Amino acid sequence: MEDPEGLHGVVTRKAFLGEIVDYQIKIGDQFMRVQKSRRDKGPEPGENCALHLLRPFWYAENE
């Protein structure tokens, strides 16, 4: 069942990489990497956030 409010986490890192901002988000005991345009407003380290995955995909552990 999908959570309509998304995955809740905390921003642990924010890095500016040219035209994008690279975030590390802690969700439970796991981390997720998120990238956004530097022109879009985003959260600061230490802030709570929610992630909505529009087209999620993942790789098997052995790939």
C-alpha cells in the first residue's frame, strides 16, 4: 500500500554540484540520494522532509 504522504526522512547532507543540488536523506536506518535543480527551493541539512517517488527503480545488490 502506498503512503500518500511519501517517505519521511531527515536531510543529512546538501552539496552544490553546478546546476544541481545533491542531497543525502536518512529514512529510518537507510540513506537515499536525491538531486534537484539548484533553482528549485529545497530543504537544509537537519530539516525533516518527505519524498514522493514518481518513477522509482532500483538495482539488485549484486549488480
